[in-house]
Amino acid sequence: MSSSSDMRTISTPPRPSFRPSMLLYDQRYRSITIQVFFLFMLMLGAAWLIDNTVNNLRALGKDFSFAFLAAPAGYDINQRPIEYNSQMTHGRAALVGFLNTIILAVLACILATILGVIAGVLRLSNNWIVGRLMTVYVEVFRNIPTLLWILIFGAIMTEAMPAPSAFRGDTPSAGMIFNESVAITNRGVYIPAVLFERDLGTLQLGPVAPSIAWLLVIVIIGAGIWANRLLIAHATRVQNATGVRPKTWWKSILILLGPIVVYFIALGAYLDYPELRGFNFVGGTHLRNSLIAMWLGLGIYTGAFVAENVRAGILAISKGQTEAAFALGLQPGKTMRLVILPQALRVIIPPLISQYLNITKNTSLGLAVGYMDLRSTLGGITINQTGRELEGMMLMMLIYLVISLTISGAMNVYNSRVKLRER
């Protein structure tokens, strides 16, 4: 035992002591040295940039401050999701613009996803006419700049739609649609609004005070989706154990719709319809032309790119999957919905994240049609009035960065949940 131990001791070379030259020539330290060097250079460049900016501001008689956000804004915002008037602060105006950006981005993402999935699937249809029509849609919309589509839809809404006065008189030249509930005019679209007879008040959350009634609606819908997922998971476990899947469709309807219907009845929910009074419509919800133009322009334009992503994801699935599904007796619609699309998501989701990010950033084009988003409020009027170009642009860039990282993180989480896992 002792001789073998001595042999191991003799055969093991002594570890060399550390020398400064090892930071460059030893592979164990070289990568750390390079990283520290570039980090130091980055910090040095940032320090120089900050010092140069401060000196330039001082030469212009300015300082670096965000105190302007507390000053009265002095301008109106036409699309207001929360309470706002011109006497409120620039910070409040920036918040309204931020919410307008989020609303537009969400609506455009939903429209682009729906159009993209439908167009991507139909483009692979065996029907020649349907396939070619979807090809024309994709090629036409994605090869013309987004701004042009926004301006086109804005011009259509402003010039081609009837004025509110056209809805007046014994023989009006224009009429409301959907059982006299929706009016499309050159001033915007007026739709019914859901109101409650029993008001639960508001909840003060910092600068905003959302309605408690609508917050509870969101909570109930979220709880219903979570409960429905548990129901589906239970049905899957039963199917794996017995080979027979229990019927869940009626239970899902009760879980998803039952609580919200009971809640609406309990609070006395009703529809407030728009009515023509005087020279304009009152009541309901007013969707301005700028919002409609931005929504259609961004949604339809980006939907063409989403369609190509969906088509590529479907083509990435082996044809054997479709043949096996047909052999089991599945109809083409169920084959696409239950077999092909779930597998294609692993190819569709990554580029879809980029499309959602593009929509969010392209909302800044709202300035072209008068949509008061973050770019128009904080990055436009506020900067022009206060002269705080640097602070305003830095704050706006930070907000867009946070929004983009949030979207990317949420979609990456979803992508990790739907991707195929090797066994």
C-alpha cells in the first residue's frame, strides 16, 4: 500500500505557483483576463460618455433631471384609457401614452396572430383559388412598408366613411350595423360599452385607479382558465389510465362562462349603446380613426409575416404524421388542430416572438395618423415643451426596452412549455 501511494505521489507533477504571465498564456486565466479587460473598457467608455454629456449640458446651461415629469402638461390627448386633462402632469401624459401603446400592441398582436394562422394554413390548401388568394395577401402586404398601409387605412376611415350627419333624418344615407349597435363614421367607430348598475368603486394603484368590477372580471376569467386546465389535465390522466377520454366540453363551458355570467348578472351588467344626438354620437365606446388605422395597418401587415412562419412550421412536420392521423380516422380539420399545429409550434413560436416585438416597436408610427402613444406624448409634445430631449429619449428607450423584454420573456416561457421534449 505504501509503495503504490509513493508511486502516485512521485508521478503527480507539482502544481506551478501563480505568475502574472499566466493571465495571458495560461488557458485557465486567459478567458477571465479578456472578459475583465473588455468590461473595464466598457465601463471606461460609459464613464466618458456620461462625463461628456454632463459637460455639454452644463455648457448649454442645462442639468440632468426628471423633475419635468411633475410639471403640468398643458396639452390634450384624444384617446384616454384613464382619466386625464391638460392640467395634469407630463408624467400622467406619459402614462396615458404608455397605456395607448400597450392597448394598440395587444390588439395588433391578436389580429396578426388570427390572420397569420388562418392565412398560413389556407395557403397550403389543396384548393387552388384559396391557396393563391392567400399567396396574394402575403406577398402584397409584406412587400409594402407598414407606414403606407397605416396611411391607407387612415385615409379610408377618414374619407370613405360617412359623417355622423348621414345617420340623421327620415331617410338617412347611412345606418348602424349589428342590430343598430355599431356606427362606423369618419370620426371613428362607436360600439356598445359594458356598464354595471352596481358600482364597486375603484382601487387606487399608484397613479391609476382601475375599476374593482373590471379587476374582478380579469380575476374570474384567469381562475376559469386555470380551472379548465386542471380539468383537461385530469381528463388526460384518465385517458392514459383507462384508454377512454371523458367528455369535458360541457364542463369547460360551465367553468369558463358560468362564473362570469353569474357575476355580470349579480352586478346588473348592461350595454350602453351609442346614440346620435346633435352632430355626433354619444354613449358607448368611441374608437378613433387613428386607433383603427394603426390596428388594421399593423395587424394585417404583420399577419402576412406570421402566415409565412405558420406555413414554415407546418411544412417542417413530416407528412407521415398526417398520413398516420388519416389512418386513424381523423378528419383533416382535427388532424391540423390536434396533430400538426401542436408540433409545428416549436418552429412557429421563436419567429413569432420577433413579430410581436416588431408590432410593439412599430406602434411608434402612430404619430403619422395622430395616435397619441408613448412616442407622441413623452417622445413628442413633452420633449418639445420642456426641452428635455436627453431625459425624455432615455426614459422612452427604457420603457420600450422593458416592454420588449417582458414580451420576449413571456413568449420564451410559453415556448419552453410547448416545445417537444426528448425521452
